[in-house]
Amino acid sequence: MPFTMLSRFLKDRTRLQLADEREWLGKLQLALARFDVPPEEKATLDRSIAQLDRLFLLVVIGEFNAGKSAFVNALVGARVLEEGVTPTTTKLQILQYGETSGRHADPSGADVITAPVALLEDLNVVDTPGTNAIFREHERLTSEFVPQADLVLFVTSADRPFTESERSFLQNIKDWGKKIVVVINKIDLLERQEERDQVREFVADNASGLFGTAPEIFPVSARRALRRKLAATATADFSPAELAPVSGDRFDDLERYVATTLDEKERLRLKLLNPIGIGSRLIQTTRSTIKGRNEVLRADLQTIEDIDQQLDVYRTDLSREFEFRLAEIDNVLQQFENRGMAFFDDTLRIGRFPDLMNKSRIQREFERQVVADVPKQIEQQVQDVIDWMVASELRQWQVVTEHVSRRAHAHEGRMVGGEASGFQYDRQKLINTVGRAANNAVESYD
């Protein structure tokens, strides 16, 4: 979006301050590039850095019927914005200084309005679509634009102060660390001062509870303030009743605040704080992300240690059971040996010498008395060992894969924006590697 550049107004010392901050922010951009920071948040930081080169940016937010356009007109002292429009025709409007009045559309969808107003020589003013606008695109534009603001003026209506949609919107933007000034517009709709005091107290309590600190609050009647300015320049004629001041109206104080409190030094301070606040928010968000990932990785590491311990137990149990199974085979062979020795002791005697001459008979007796069903026993024992090992490996494989699968699906779908991040991909790849290694370890015991 086009903005009047700030650089031509800066002193050398201020230029150095801007250069130092831009260098720091550049390092932050490089650091954040190492993490899965959402693209829209990176873009927000980029826009805030670009904003350093532009005039002080004052952004006006609030519901579409809070009288924002009327307030901006009163602030600049001219009817530069159309009032009373419906939310369906509302656009984001950027007010800039120009030698002549004009309006043109910006490619982003905003209207750029120029006017020969002295206030606009020092700052740009943005009138945003209402926070309760029918078109979500309006609210999206507002949400994207607020982080670029150096100062936010929140306008709420005295007859509907601090609505739920306003609270929700402020809740979403407060973490950007913006300086927010509260304007209670349309106080002329409240007939008694007691009512105005009650509204101010209500807004103050709610704003303090939301922001954590008490913001500046200015009750105003933008409509009457604009009438007084137009009457003073003889550009309009109003009755005394229409120009009569409203008790408790602080519009003049608000103007002094913008002109005096927000002097050149304060505006520069807020402008420098703008990207720092956004950068700090991204740092906190990234730090929380890193903390969460560390917790996930610690749990993953514990899973690996659990699998390691499980494999150690499996290895020990397998070795012990295998020894028992081999002992059973040894027992069959030992019995075979004992029968053989007894057979030879009984057969190889002088008294049975004639029998020894009958080779086939000795062989038949040996097979019947000694060999018997030894081959079948050994074959059965070996088959039992094979079946046992297959069953053991299957159980171990199921335990390991189930354990790995649970960790693989842990935190699934919790990435920002629902997108699979680099961290999630690397973690899944590591878990798959662990699963394959565990399976190979189980198979190595065949």
C-alpha cells in the first residue's frame, strides 16, 4: 500500500536509530527462518519493518456503527470520509496529505484518500472496516493492517459500549503490543452526565481487565466536534443547539493528545516499538513452539529408551528360554546315548558272540531299542523351538510397532494452521527409522 515516506523528515541521529533497529530485525528474520513460523506472521513482521520508513500510522478500529468515519472527519476537520455507510460497502480507507482532495483504489482493496489537511502532513490515518462487518474479508483486512499501526484508536459507541465483537477483536490484537487509546463516541446520545460516567466506568473496567493496564479514555461527540470546526471555517451553518458542548466531552483533550503528547519524539518512539512488539510476540510464540517440541522429543526419547529396555528384556528372556529348549533336545540325545551304551554293554558280550555274527538282527535291535523315535522327538523339539521363536518375535514385533505407532500419531494435527511442518516431517522420519531398527533387532534373534 502507498504511504508517504518518513525518511525525508528524519535527523541523522534518528536515521542511525532506525538503521540499528532494522539490523536487529533483520537478524530476527534470519533466526525465525530456521523455525516453522507461519507465513502470515512472517509477512506481518516484514510489513512492520517496511512501516519504519513511513509516516506515523494512526489506525482507527471499532464496530461499523460506532461512528469511526465521523470521528476521523472530526479529527481532520473536514468531511473527507462518507458517513453512515452500511457494512456491505465499507472499505479500508487510508488518509494521506495531498495538495488537492482525491480518491483512488489501491490494488489491495483499500481506498487511498488525499486531502490538504495539516494533520496529515505528520501522520497517515486509516479508517478500518467494522469488527462486526458482514464480509469476513473486511475483518481480515483490518486484522492484517492493525499490526502495522503505530497507534490504535479504538472507537466504541456510548449507546453500545464494549460489545462482545469488539472485545473479541481487541483480544486478538492485544498481543501485538500496540498502544491503544479508547474513544467513547456519541456521548451526546446520553442525556444525563450520570449515564456518561457509568459508560466511561464500564469501558474503563473492561479495558483494564482486557489489557492489564488502564488505557487513555476519551469520551467524545465526534458529530458536534466536526460541526464546531466546520462552523469556525464558515463551511457550514448550524444552530446554537447543534453546536452546544456536551458535558464530559473530551474531544479537545484528544486532539491535544494527538498533537502534543504524540509529539515528534513520542511518535518516533512508538514507531520504533511497533516492529519490536511484533518481533517480541513472534519470539514468544516461537519459544512456546520450541518448548512444546522439546516436550514431544523428550517423550519420543523416552519411547526409544522404553523400546531399548524392552529389547533387553526380550534378549534376556529369549536367551534363557532358548537354553531351556536346547536342554530338552540335549535330554533326548542324552537318553539316546544312555540307551546306546546299555545296548552295547548288553550286546557286546562273549556269550552273545553268535548273535553278533547276524548283522541285520543287531541292526534291527539297535534301531528298535536305541534309536526308537529319537528322530521324531528331535524333529518335534526343533519344530517347537521354531514355533516358539516365531510366536515370540511376533509378540515382540506387535509390542514395538504399537509403541512406535502411538508416538508417531502423538500430537498429530496440532501443527499451526493444520499444515505438516518440517519438524513434524523430521520427527515422523525419525520414528519410522526407530521402528525399522526395532524390527531389524527383533529379526536378528532368528
